[in-house]
Amino acid sequence: MSTERIRMSSSIGSGGSVSVRWAFMLITTLFFMWGVSYGLLDVLNKHFQETLHVTKAQSGLLQGAYFGAYFLVAMPAGYFMSRRGYKAGILAGLMLYAVGALLFVPAAMVNNFMMFLFALFVLACGLGCLETAANPYATVLGDPNGAERRLNLAQSFNGLGQFVGPMIGGTLFFSQTTADEAQDTVKMTYVAIACVVIGIAFLFKRTALPDIRESEEAAAQHGNTSLWQQKHFVGGVVAQFFYVAAQVGVGAFFINYATEHWHGVTNQSASYMLSVAMICFMLGRFFSTWLMGRVAPALILASYAAINIVLCGVVMLGLGDISVVALVAIFFFMSTMFPTIFAMGVKNLGNATKQASSFMIMAIVGGAIMPYFMGLISDKLSTAVSYGLPLLCFVVVLFYALSQRRNAA
């Protein structure tokens, strides 16, 4: 038993196992809620093209504001947690999430794209705090050898949220006859989200989370070594940057691609197809969590990256419904990449885990950059050609997975 586990058990007394289970269940609600937010984002991308008459490149600024916030808030959030703990970081994130959701009300009232961008930025600052706290907390909430599986399990509920998001957006945003009615549904959807988030914050406030400290063994092992000398961490940050860029880019123009390459598909039905893709994403995480009990995580990551390189090639060919099916399949094989890269990157870093987590979350800025450039390529060439950028990103992920495979051998 590690020193980390001893500290955790002594801090929560005889009911320790129950407290740890309840803490993990609460943490998974956070993964679900930011999954819902992200699922809605891709629907908003197409929705604002229709109602605010912005170009594809301009609509990509939604992802720019959303994931740019992660980059800006990750380091302050990590510093805040190092002083106040995981729970304080989670509560701060939930409050920012709720405030950002409520800012959709004035944005919808004036129907201004820049105000929507600001609301998403504030909301995403909250999500950046949550991810900086919840991802490492899930990895250390138990045996270090099960970190990848545990984070994949928690992230599976993120996949569930990403399935629910497009269903909500497709049903509400594209079912209205006028732009004003559509914006009213956007406003009320985010007000409802704010209410749920405030309720979750109340639960966290009333719950005594296990006070987990990083293990002394890991701290001693890495205490005299710079974080940037840890190759698995540095490679993880780079791989995470390119993976998130790929994931966000693949989803951002999914509805555009489906309506362009599958005859008769409308915006609303394409939103439902995006939900099917998110089901594949969710099932991929549950399946991969099971598979990691039998196959090394690095081997799974390498295999999935190689498959997605091929699938992106099929998407680029623009083969009608066949390419749309390939685009849906990409989500299944993306499913395990973020949590696996994250867990590999911060593994066994001891008291540097919170700082490492901040840099991992900063790497999410890749998602802020990719949609804009994919939008430019889509406007000038075609949506199909723009999927060459995610293909290159999956090549980077493949190299990282192979390097970790060699190090583990």
C-alpha cells in the first residue's frame, strides 16, 4: 500500500471506502456536465452560422474562446489548488461555469456574436478550473497502477454528456421557425444548465472530500528533478495539444460535413448524427476502460491513433455517406486518447502532480486554434480537405504512444 493511500485512509476514518466511492461519484458528475457543455458547443457552431450569418472561420472563434480560456485559467487554477486544495478548485470552477451560462441571457437579448463569445469564455474558465482539479483528482483517488483505467471510467461519463448535448441542441436550436425564437431556446437552455451546476456546487460544498496528498515515494523520486526533464510529461503535453486540436476540429465541422456529403441530411438530423457519434465516443471509453485491464494503455493508444489516421483519409476523400460513417467512427477511436495521455503524462510525479495537471490543461489550447484554420480551409477549398489537419494531429499522438510503449517495455 502506498503512502498516498495511507494518508487518504487516515484522513477519512473507518468509513473511508464509502467516502472514496461517494467522492468518485461526485467527480463523475463534473465530467458529465462539461461533456454536455462541449456537446452543445459544436451545435452552436452551426446554429450561429445560420442565425447570426457568420462564416465557418468566424464560427470557429467559438472554439477559440472556449478552449483559449482553458489555456489562460489552467496555471492560476493549479496555483490556487496548490494553496487551497482540490475541493476549492472545484467550487471555483462550478461558480464560473454557472456565471458563464447565465451570461447567455444578455447575449441572447441583444443577439450579439461577441457577447456569446464572452459568455462562452467565462463558462470555459470554469470548466478549465474543473478539469485542472478533477482529472488529477480522479487519477490519485486510488491505486496509482489503476490511474489510466480510473480516469477513463470517469471520462466515460464525459462521453455521455457529449451525447446528451447535441440531442438537446438539435432538438431545441433547430426546431424554431424564427431567429428570435431560436435564441430564446439557447438562452433558456443555458439558464437550466446554470441551475443544475449550482445544485452540484451545493453538494460539493456539503461533502467532505478525501484529503489526498501525493505519495512521499513519488515526491522523493522526482523531488530533485525538474518537471520538464520528465520525458513522459513533456511528450504528454505535446501529444495532448495535438489530440485536443484534432478532437475539437473533428467535432466543430461535423454538422457541415454531414449536410454536405450525405444527401438529404438537414441541420437537425445532422445534430442527431453527431449524438450518434458521441454514443460511439462514450462506448469507446467504456470498452477501452475494460480493455485496459488486459492490454497496455500505450498499445491501445497507438492502435487507435493509427486507425484514426486511416479514417481521416477516408473523410478527406469525400465518398458521400461512406465518409460520413468514417467520420462517426473517428469518435470511437478518439474516446480513450485524452484520459490516457493525461494519466500517462502526470503519472508518478508526486508533489508536482497539480503543476503538471495545469500544463496538461493548458495544452487544451490546441482546440482553440484548430477550428479557425479548418474553417479557413473549408471556406477556400472544402470541408473534406480541412480534415487533413486532424490527420496530422493523430500522427503526433501515434508517435507519443509508441514512445511510451518502448519506455514501458
